[in-house]
Amino acid sequence: MRNFFKVSLILICIFFSVYADDSPLFNPQTEEEALFLRRVAEFWQDEEFEIARYQIENYINDHQEAQLNDSLYAILGNIYMFEKNYSKAVSSFDNIKDSDIKDKISINLLASLYHLKWHARLIDECDVYVNKVDGELKNKILYLQSISLYNRSLEIKDETEINTLITKAKDGFEKLIDTKFDNQATEYLSQIHKTLNDFEKASICYLDLSEKDPTKKEEYLFQAALLQAHFDKEKALATFNSISERGAKKSNEAAYNKLLLLFEMKRFSTIADEKDRLLNLIDEDKISVANFFIGQAYFNIQDYKNGAIFLEESYLANPDSIDLNLNLAMLMQSAFHLNDLELFNKYFEEFVIKYPDDEKLFESLFAKAMMDKNNEKLFDAKKDFENIISKNFDESQIDDNFLYEYAHLLFLLDETQKSRVKFQEFVQKTKNTDLIKLSLKYIVNCSIKDLQNETDENILDIRKTLVSDIETLLKNDNLFIKEEKTQFKYLLSKTYFDLQNYENSLKLLKYLLDDDSKNPILTNVELSEINLLIAFCFKNTDEDLHEFIRFAQISLELTEDSKHKFTTYINLFNSYLELAKENDEGCDKNLTKAALSLFNAYELSSKDITNNNLVWLSDFFSNKVKNYLHESYKNELSKSGEMLSFAKNATQIYINLLNDVEEKSIEEISLKLSYLYILQDKLDDATALLEKLIQNYRFYPEKTTLGYEETIYELAKVYEKQNAKEQAIALYEEFLPTFKKDSRFKSSSTLHLSRLWLSNVAKEDFVVSNKELEKIISSLKTISFQKIFENEPVHLEAALDYVDVVCYMENSSNWEKRLFLLGRLKDNFTNDDDIISQDYQTMREVLKEKDKLYLSYMRVVDAEKNISLGYLDNEKEHIQAAKKILDDMKKEDLICTKYLEDRIEKNMKCIEEYSFEAN
């Protein structure tokens, strides 16, 4: 019997081995009960569980009052648990009436309730049993109760009750720390902390678990990182890094979450730097999304090229992505920034087709229009803008800049009228002060463009519009800095001037000058033009030439690069001419200034000055030089910078005129030019020029003019300067016979030729029998008595040369002969016995300057007569009288030619050589 009970106990222990710590007490009262228990045990060992269950169910059904039933209900409940029929297991356990047995199977009841998720009852049952046990079983019950409290909190909606349950669950799990249930309790605590939004404590739980359970370290670290992302993203990044660097199974997910976290943290540059390593770790099925985030990262750091690459890869890998809308939009924006029209159009069409009602449709259409505009496809851009307008987008959808960009496009297309209207509309609508400022500028520029393109018929109206545009702009002076306002006022003043509103123009121009003197802004070029405009305002209103000249000169002094210099000089030329007419006293000074102004204009653009003006100008300079040299025989061109400059100016113009005048004027200009060449010691140039004229005389004698005599005379003098006396003599001998009798050059040339001949006579050949000398003496005599007052001093010098040659030939010390000849000379030039002499004396009253010269020569003749008398009679008084005459001439500055100077010096030597004191 005892062995039977042992077998029965073993059987019962087997049933309870999984679910209970101790078996319930079996106490069969009869042999039948013992047999029944033995049979059930056999069925169990034969793994006939269902038969065993039937046996127990039938037994209980047949013996409802049997004392063994409580124990059988316990076994039956365990069998149901084994079959996972937990509701019947609970039902069986509930049929047990014996409290001891009930206590024994309490843990199985709790386990069944747990499996059934009957959390409310489980919580209550745990309250019943938890204090009845201790040790591990107590912890097990506490664990089940804490789980139930937590799970129950997930089933209800009452916040107060939820918080109560969560708090109790948390307390329960915290009691299980450092027990067998430590890890499980820690996991639940992490969930509870998460529910309470205490992510830091939740993450600490997972970090703790990662240290306690190395087999699940990466998983726990991963969970910790997810939680850290809620409160400390830097820690989360560090944790994700540690996971991915371990190369374990969670490294791919860690890399993906790190990418998302970096994006959330706006660490776009870091994403760009680490993209390759991240992409190597991330799972293939997430690569498309990863590329999308990497593309966005590049986009956000304005690396649109790389951004477009990754966004496009994302799109190609998953063209049906839920983020397709955003992807396409960013691809288009990247293309816009890259100015890649091909890339933009590639995705623009798809976007418009797939999202015809998208809120970003306007933005996309506008971007396309701007792409075409920026790529100078202006007509395509115009179609784009007109397409947008035709769609009648709601005002709220339209970008503020749309109207501005459309107006600017019309400006670029030279549709200035439409452009002005659109800019004006934009100014009325927008509050963007920067664009208002630009729009006002473009409105002004529309008028400026119209001025450049319109005909004279409309130009007046356009200028008036321009004035209105500038005045409107200046009313918004708060938008513009001082420099800008100054420029527009400057433009307004010029427009007033063009409209002949000189009063407003002058007022504004003076203001600009005054303002700039206090706070310099304008460039010298601008100041130059302002002064010039002021000058013309005075000229066109008050006809104040002095004010015009003053401001015009200031204008020229301010810059050498003014585009108005030619016009300025021409107007200065005319103004100085007008002043010369008005004022005789300053006539010469004003004429000189007029000439210099015209020459400055000539240097800028000779083709724009008429030949008549050029002839006047060159003659003026040349005459200035002649007058300077005629003022005194001592004057030399090289000693006056001004005269040398005049000579060079005239030379330059004459050279230019030679290439652009009628044939009849060539001789005259050539003579004038040769004269200047000679003065500047350009003898070869003078020779070439004059010889060319001589050749024409030889080839075309019928075309010979009066100028040819001057040409021969001037060329002969050049030959002499070049030590080519024989060429000069040959030239005279060829042409002098053809000279007109009354030509002034006849006498000059004959005298010159005589002197050339004389220079060739050797000292020993000065004898009466020398036919050449006789010819020279005869020539000089002829010149002296064929006197014409206008030609002097030619006749006087010829007469004096005659005296010198005859006296030298006969006897250099024959003072009586010299006195006689000098007396004859004086009589010849002072009497009026014949018609020639009468004309001669009459002209003295007319040509006062020539008369001064004549008197100087006559005084020299008187001095020489006194010297001759002094030597002849050996009388000191005559010598002293001669010296006084010559000294007085020097004091009174009556030595007017080099010939006289040389002759006086020679006479002074004679006086000094006199054998007695002349003082």
C-alpha cells in the first residue's frame, strides 16, 4: 500500500513539475481510489494524456463528493495547462475547495491567468498569494503581478488609473532588481520609463542590460540609442557609432538610424563626409531612402551637384516613393541652382503630370521660367510666364517676385512699355523695399532705352516721361543711398537740359556742385560734365560768354577723358571770337585763346573742322610767329616757348591741309609751310617742298603764278643756309629774268644774288677791270635807284653795299670817295625830284613803321659821313658826332635789322681805331 502511494506521489509530482514548486497532497481512502490513481499514472507514462484527462473527468463526474476530487481538479488543471487550454485550467483550479491544495497550485493558477491575459484577476490573485510565500516563489508571483499591472495599464484609458497601475508595476519591478528576474524586470522598467517619457532612465536600463547580457549587447545598445535620441542626440550618435563600429548584426540598422539622426540634427556636412561608410553598412532595402536623405543633406549645404546625384539615384531606385513629390521638387531646385536646364526639364514634365494640383506647381512653373530666363532663352521664358498667368493661380500661391521677374524679362526683350506698366504694378503691390528700389530704377531705364531707340518725333515726350520717372524715384529717397540719389539728380539735370528747361537744369546742377563740395561723391568726369552743362545753361539763357568760358574751362581742367572735349573747344573758340569782336582792347588776347581752343579741337578730330577754319588757324599761328620775329631782329623762335609752339601748331595744320586742299592753294600753303620749316631749322624739309614747286614751274610754265617769285627767293636763301651758293645762283640765273619788274621779290632776289656773286670774288679781284665785279656794282646801283618804299630796307642796303664795294675796290681808306658816295646816297633817298622819289617820299607818310626803319638807316648814313669827315679832316668833333648818333640809336632801340647791327658794330670799330681820343 505504501509503495502504491509512492507511485501516486511520483505521478502527481510529474504533473506539477513544470508549474509548481510542491505537489498537492494525495490521500486515497480506498483501494479503488488507489487503483484509479495508478491507472491515471500509467496513461500519463504511456503519453496518453487525453485518456488520462478523460479518466479524471469521468471520475469527478461519477464521484462528485469524493474527498480526492480537489487533488484531481489540481491534476486536471495541470493537464489543461499542458494542453495550453488555460481557461479550462483556471476553471479546474477554481473548483478546488481545499485551501491548502489551492495554495499549492496557486502559481499554476497565476500562470494560467497570465497566459489568458486576465490581468485584472491576476493582479488580485497575486495580492492573495504574494504574502503567503517567500523566497523565489514570492519573487515569481511579484514578477507576474508587476507584468499584469503594466499590461493592464495598456488596456484602459483612464489616465489616473493608468498612472496608478504604472507606478505599482514600477515599484514591483524595482523590487525584483538583483533577483532571478533582474533582466526581465529591467526590460519592463525601461518600457515603463519610456511610457512615463523618462527616456534617460529607460536608456540607462538598456545600457545596464547590455552589460549584463553580452549575447544581446548590440540589441540593448540599439534600444538605448533610440531612447537617447529623445533627450541627448550626441549620446545617441555615440551609441549608434559604437554599434556600427562593432560590425555586429545591428550595425546596419545603427548606421541607418545614425543617418536619420544626423539629418534630424541638421548635421548635413557630417552626412556628406560619412556617406560612403554609412552606405556600406545600411541594408540594401534602405539604400534608396538613405540616398534621399544624403541628397537632401547636400542640398541643404548648397552642394547642388552632389545633391542632384543622390536624389536622382533615390528616384531611379524607387520611382514610386511616398516622398516622390519632394524628391522631384528638390531635383528641380538643384537643377535651377546648377543652371542645368536639361536636368530641370527632365523632372519638370513628370512633376507637372503627376502633381497637376500640387501646392508647389506654381513654384515649379516659375522655376522653369526663371531657368529659361537665366539661360537667355528669353522668348521661351516669356511663354513660360504667360502660361503661368493663364492658369489664374490664387493670389496666395503666387510668389511675390513673379511680377518683378516678368517685368524684368519684358525689359530684357525691349518691350519697355509693358515692362514699365508691370514694374509700376509691382511697386504698388509689394512691400519688399529692395525690389521696389530696383523696380524704380528699371522704370527709369525703360525711358532711357526708349530714348535710345525712338525717332526725333517722339523724343520730346519720352524725355518728359523720363523726367516724371526720375522725380517719382526721388520721392522714395529713403530707399536710396546718397550716391544713388546724386546720380539720379545728375541724370534729371541733364534731361532738363535736353528739354531746354535751362532754369531747372541750372538750379539742380548748382545744387549738385555745392553738395559735392561738402561731401565729395562725384567723379572728375561727372564734375567736368556738370560744369560744362552749367556753362551751356549760361550761354543758352543769359548769353553770358564770360560765365560760359569760366565753367567750360573748369570742365576741361577736371578731366582729360571727357567725351565732350571737342564740342567744348569748338564752343570756346566761338565764344572767344565773339569776345574779340566786342572788345578791341582784349581782341588779340581773345583771338589767341580762340585759336588755341580751335587747335585743341583740331587735335581731337581734325576731320570735323572745315578747311576754312584750319586755314584761318594755321595762318593765325604763323602770323603770330612772323609778328614776333618782326618786332625785333633780336627775337629768335628758340627763345620763346609760346612762339615755338605756335610754329609747330601751324606746321602740323599746313601739312594736313596740303593733303586736303584744292590744287590752286598748294603753292600758297607750301610757301607758308616752308617758311616755318626754315624757322625750325628743318632745311631739308623746306628744300624738298620748294623744289617740288619749282619742278611744277618748269613742267607747267603756263600755270606759273605770282607766288613762284617768292618760292625762288625762299629756296635760294635755303640753299645759302645749306652752303649751296652755286645752286642758289643757278636758281636765280634761271628764273630771275622772268620776274616782274615791279615785284618786291625782284629787288630782294637781285640783292641776294649780288651778295652771292660778291661772296665768290676774291680779295685780289676787287679791281675795276673785273667784269664780274662790274656786274655786281651795276646790279647794286640799279636796285638802289629803282627804289620802292614798301620794299625797304632792300634799296637802302643795296645802296650801302654799293658804297662799300666801290670804296673797297678803289681804296679801302679813301675817305673822300666814301664821303662823296654817302652824300649821293642820302640825296637819292631824300629828294623828290622825280616821280619814283616822289612816290617814295609820299609812302613815308603812309607806312609809319617802314619810315622808322628808313630813318634808322639814314642816321647810320649820317654817322658814316661824320666818320669819313673825321678821318678826312682829322677832326675829333665829327668822330664824336658819329659816336653820339650810334650810341643814341642803341639807347633808343632804333637798331631794327641785323644788317644795321653789323654795320654799326663795324662803324664803332672805326671810331675806336681813330688815332686820337674820341671821348
